[in-house]
Amino acid sequence: MRKIGVYVDTSVFGGTQDEEFSEASQRFFNQVRAGTLNTL
């Protein structure tokens, strides 16, 4: 499997603390940790 580089803006990190974006941000980081991040 080919590794990819991902640029993550600080708003993604901040989104973990924001009720509106928390679920999506946590899902992103969980996929990164698990190595299952889906790419286009």
C-alpha cells in the first residue's frame, strides 16, 4: 500500500473541541490512528 501525505489545517484539530465538528474530526483522527483513512 502506498503511503500518502496529508495536510491537516489547525481547524481540524480545533474541530475536536467544537460540538458541531467534533464527530467528523474524531472520526478523521481515529482513521489516521487505525491506518484506515479512505482516500479518493
